[in-house]
Amino acid sequence: MSKFDRLQWSQKVAALNERIRGFQANPTPEQLELAISELRAYADAANDGMEIPERFIAS
């Protein structure tokens, strides 16, 4: 995995975690939608061929 790919993946993970924390701090429907949207973006990045580090793969 290249440095660029690791940086991209790290940014996706950070954004997803931030949205989830936002929902946990303020569990409104709007925050839930934001968290779901971020999760979809995370999944789309994985489906678009971005290499996923092994530690993020559930077995």
C-alpha cells in the first residue's frame, strides 16, 4: 500500500470516527444521517478499489 493510499484510508477512518462521535454526543436524526452518509463514503472508497489495510478487514 502506497503512502498516498494509507493517507487516504486514514482520512476516511478519521472522518467516519468523527461522525460517529458526533452522533453519540448528539443523537439526533440529522447526526444519524451524517454518520450513515460517512459510512457509505467509507464503503464506496473500499468498493472503488482502494486497498484496505488487513487490520480493517473482519474475518
